[in-house]
Amino acid sequence: MANASRRERLRAAQQAQAKRRRVRIIAAIGVGVGALVAIAVLIWSTIGNAPAPVAARPPNATAANDGIVVNPGVAKPNAPVVGLYLDYQCSHCVTFEEKYGLTINALANAGDISLINHTKVFLDKGDANGLSHRGAIAAACADVAGVYKNFHQSIFAAAYQGEYTDDLFRVTLAQTAGLSGEPLTQFQSCYDNRTMAGFVQGVEEAASKAGVLSTPTLVINGKTQDLTTLPDDVSKLQAFIEAAAAA
């Protein structure tokens, strides 16, 4: 009888111990799950409140990210919007720039037009590391550095000096445009890291969607112009633009 009583007490003690063990395990699991939930909530909250990533774009990009405004904030009210589609490897673009570039830029500087450059890269034929892409990226980085207009003009001025090179874009033309010291270093970092590659590709895609498949293409207030009708006398170019804008 005594042995039976001891066995019952022992069994009861073992059951009590097992019960306490289960309680501790359940409690530990609850604490662990709670900690995981808390961490998940913290991560979700952090991600939810974090600012959305901002795509790299030059400061003077158009609202549609389809080009760069050459004379931001300068154009007079109701001034014609002149869009020029170009590719830095386009020989006809070089010829167009030689003949009309100075006059168009003078009109832009005076605020008589709002000038937008839409730089295409189609002559690279899909090679994202081609010279058209490199030139367009360099020009967009030059806008970040505040020397876009000078840099853009310098690229065309260098067109007869042989094939474009990385050294030309990141050193020679950058210095010609007025960059030195830390601004030059920052420009070179932008170029080397291809920071503006996405923007450049977006401009090309936007141009293609707009039906612009060749360069140079001149658009005035949204209307594509027949380049053969441009005045041979550049002094009459402003009148031509105004008439096209009013048509």
C-alpha cells in the first residue's frame, strides 16, 4: 500500500513537472513570436515611412523627362517652344549646329524661344555603351554640374577632331566647359557611374514614341518642321520660328 502511494506521488510530481515544462515552452514561444512580430512591424513601418527612391535626372529636365531645357526660366511669356532632336554621332546634326546653332542659342539667351534639346542615342544601334550614349550621359551630367549649354556646344565643336573618347568627355570637354576642382570630380563621378543612363534611355524611348526616328528634327510648338524650308539666311530664322509657332 505504501509502495502504491509513493508511486502515485511520484507520478503526480512527474506530471506537475511536465506541465511546468510545457508552460515554460509555450511562454518562450509566445515571447519569440511576439519579438518577431515586433521586428516585422518595425521593418514595415521603416519601409513605409522611408522616402521613395528618386530616379536620377538632370535638374533642367523637362517635366516629362524627355529632354533638357537649355534656357530654364529665361523664355518670355508665350515664347515659341523649340525642340531639337539630335544624336551626338549624327553628322547632319553637326552641320545643322554649325549653321543655325549660334542663332538658335542667341534666341534662347534672349528669351525669344524656350529651347529644349532631346538627345537621341539611336545611332548606337542598341549598344548602351556606345558613343551616343556616352555623349548624352556626359551632357546630362554637365547639366547637373551647371555647364550644360557650354558642354553641349563643345561636343559638336569636337566632332571634327576624331572619334569621341571617354577622356574627351570626362576631362577635355569638362574643363573646356569651365569645370575644375571638386565640381570636375563630381562630374566625372556622375559620368563614370553612368548616373544619367536611365534618363538618357528614357529620352530615346520618348522620342521614338513621339515618332521622331531621325536627326536632326526640329519641332516648334509641337509641330515637326520640314528642314528644307528653313531660311538659308540665318537672320530670318526668328521670323521663321514665329510664323511656324503661329501657324
